[in-house]
Amino acid sequence: MALLLATELEADVAAGHEVFGISAVGPYVPRIEARGVTHVPVASLTRSWDPRRDLEACLELFRTIRGLHLDVLHTHNPKTGAMGRVAGRLAGVPVVVNTCHGLWARPEDRWRKRAFVYVLEALAIRFSHYELFQNAEDLATLRPVLKRGRYRLVGNGVDLTRFGPDPEGRRRVRAELGVADDEILVGTIGRRVREKGLVEFADAATRLAGRARFVWIGPEDDTDPEAHQAAASAGPHGDAVQYVDERTDMPAVYSALDVFVLASYREGFSRASMEAAACGVPMVLTDIRGCREIGRHEEHLLLVPPKSREALADGIERLIDDPRLRALLGAAARRRALVEFDQRRVANASLSTYAAVPAGKGGIRRRRRGDAVHR
């Protein structure tokens, strides 16, 4: 909620609604509450799948939702999105809306995983009044099971008032990282897990050692404890990547980079890439659903095949060697971001959906300050 939905939460509060954020407890609760949102903890929610814990979470989620007497329930994320839609309807919430941030099954995944994901989504869709999609490929995949006239493509966005080129921040962050003015800094942002391309990025850093500095900014992830070891074994230069814990001055961090890289295997609609684009940073992204939406190959960015160490290194090397191309792609990416990636537009689409979806006779009760919206 703090990192992905902050602007939408602010729009809900600004519209006069009483807003609750339901999730597991975590370090970002103060950020949520600072935006005028009441955080409601569900202790049994976990990221990983565990049948026993998940049943407990479903029951706790149902009791929590029922106790809040919500007018609107808006669910996000694959797991809580499925649980929440079912629990919300069973708890009698008048309007249940879901945003698909990205299906967590890829076309190349084993059929069992794809079947599980698609069947679960099909079931959850039966319990929602309206489905919002961030990318067109997910919508096309689920179109056969969607309710007619009860879905739309809304895209995705970031806070364009916050993310933009920051020359002073660039100088400060590079000094903190020990990067000289004449050095090329290549970086990625995200959790340190293999599906974010950790091994491929480390391999590219090894291949291009001495040509550029490489930095990974983001926390380790306890769901993939062997990821860092796998990255360290990617090549002989185990220290080729400088790992930095999560930071909050992200516009300055992006501005410090000369090349932004996202070697991910799966994305819903890459927020880090949108933020990098808004800051005018040239990008090398994997050619996957969720990255293709950021821009067109050779026009706004470079796309390379996922899981290809050679292709990723070649794409990065191309930008290292061509400052003119870096400038052209960075400028084009920023122009596209200013037109396509405004999160306030996405927030307004959510608000208009709440008002437009009929829920029984008379539709939504149109209260203002007393309205209750859950994220």
C-alpha cells in the first residue's frame, strides 16, 4: 500500500471517504497512517501459500471486513485479491472491486501452475462487481471468464509530482556510493530475488567489470534465501555488484543512474521502470508482459529476452558505449511517462468505478465523509 498505492489512497481521502487499509503488519504502517488511512492488521496474512495459514487468514479477513461495515472493498495483489473478493461478498459489502496488478503465472510456466492461477482468478471474479486491469495482456488472458461490461483497462502510473530529474540528488547519491562523475553507473531497484533477474544482473556486472559500476538497491527477501548465493556464483567477480538496502529518496537514486536495468522474469506493470522513465533514465528491460507496456524497443528503451545473460549484458554494453543513445532513450522515456504514467488518472478511474458500479437496488450509498473504502 505504501509503495504501490500511496497516490490512490491520497485520492480516496481527498474525496472525503473514510479509508481503511487491511494488510499484515509491517514497517510501512506509519507511512499509511500519515496519509489519513486507518490501518487494520490481519496477523495471519502471509505472502507465501500455506493451506492452514491461508484458511486462518480467510476467516480473519472475513471477520475484519464484516466488522468494518464497508461500502466499497477494493482488493489488490494476487493472494489477498482472491481472498478479499470472496470474503467481501460473503460479508455483504455492496461494491467489491479488484485491480489486477499482474497475473502471477507466465505463459511458459507449467500447466499446473497456470491452471491453478487461472481457475482461482475465474472463481474470484465471480465474487467481484468490477475488474480493473493494469495491462492489456492480463485482460486478454482472462477475458473469457470476465463478466460482460464489468471490466476495463486502466493502466498504471506513478506520482509525477515526485518523480523527475534531480540533478542535485544525482550528485549527492553518487558521492554517497563513491561513484566518480566520469563513471557509468548501472543500477536496478527491487527485492533481491531471482525472479527479479538477480543472477542475470550479477552476471552482466561480471562481464562488464571495469566498464561501469553496478548497484542493486533494495532489501533481501526471506522468501528466496538462496538468491544472494546464486548471484554470488554468477561469475568470478563476486563483488561486481554493490548491494544497497532500501532507500526512500528514490527520485535522487534514479537520477544518479546512467542506465536503469530490470531483468525480471515476471511483472504486472513495472513501477520501478515507470519511475525511472519519469526521471529520464535510459532503460534496459526484459521483453515480458509488464515491461513491454513501459515503451517500445529502440524508441523509449531497449528490450532483451528474459533469463538471457548474454542478451542483458549486450543491451547494457550498448548503452554504456553510446551516450547519444542514452540521451535519446532517456528523453523519450520521460516524454512518454508524462503522458501515460500519471497515477492520479488511475486513482480517478478507481473512484469513478466505485460510483458507477450498481450494487443491488439504488446502487452505492452516496455518502461523503462517512463512506468507508478498503484497500
